Amino acid sequence: MYINKELRNKHIERETLSTDQQLVLSLPASLPGYVVLSIGVVSPLRVSGSSSRMELFVFVFVLLSCLVLPVTPWAGCHRDWDKDHRTRENCTTRDFTDVPAGFEPTTKVFLFPKNQFATLSWSSFQIFTKIYELDLTGNKIPEVTLSVAPILPSLSVLRLGSNRLTALSEGSFSACPGLTELYLDHNAVDSLRDHTFSGLSKLEVSGSAC
């Protein structure tokens, strides 16, 4: 891919890049979380003076900085936005057993349906301070890990349908006191404790035993 670029600088002998002096964009190996487009000049420009060389360097550096493109850090995980424009990572059916490293800490929605999670570790999501929704539908989670602290206060929607839950202890969801929606459908939970949902004043529960 080639870009024609006009350089206006009194110290540069050729003001406009000719056909054989075009700026070239090349695509090197991707870095974790980014794809970087590097830039070079096919034939060198003759620049006089150290000040001019510095100005040219700054120009190239600024142009290069504009060509750093964020991408999802894991193959198969798709980054986009939900209907309310929240940043979202969709990692459906990727055989993950835990949260992989490399996601942006500001991500708000995580979709992990049909993976291999065997535990629900609240602390694994602690770095995502703005997390709004977590979907773990169709994993292998047998129980909800108790927490004495509100580790995920911003979590509003939690989907745990089609797991291996058989019981929920008192205070099971104290890690996320801001829950408004909880999905427990297609589990084998046949009874609940009196204080299973204590402290969740805004909660709506959707579930059925199977």
C-alpha cells in the first residue's frame, strides 16, 4: 500500500515526493493487543541541517503514531460494542478455563459462553473496574465462590445458565452487590437459602431447575 504525501519544509530540497519517493506502509508481526503499521521512504530525501532532520523525524513519528490500530488480543475473541455502546469481548466457544490476559481494563462486557470454566473466580475479573455484564453460560461451574468483599461492585448482569450448579450458599453473590439481572436457567439448583441473595436490592432472578 502506498501513500503520496506532500512535505512542505523550506530545508527539504524536494517539496513533493515523486512516484519513486512514495511513503511505504508495511505490516510487521502483530504485537499483543495491537497491529502496528510501519512507515519508510523508498528513496531517501536530501535534508540539510540537524533541525530539518529533527523536523522530518517528528513528522514521520507522528504519522506512524496515527497508524497504530487496536485489535483484540486473542484469536477468536471479537471486540465490539453492545447496543448501549459498552465495549465488549466475545469469546464464545474458545475452550478457555480462565480469563486470558491482555484485555483492556476498561472493557465492560465479557461473553464466555460454551467454554471450559470449572470455577467462578471473582478476583479474575477484578482488574475490570467498569465491568457491567459477564456471560458464563454453558460452562462447567459447579458452585459460586463466596466472597466477603464487593469485588465487582459495577457488575449488573450475570449469566450462569447451563452450568453444573446444584446449590447456592448464603451470600453467594456478595462479590457483586450491584446485580440487577441473574440468570440461573438449566442448572440443578433445587433449593435456596434464606439469605442467598441478601444485599441485592435491585436483583431480578431468572432460572429453572433441570
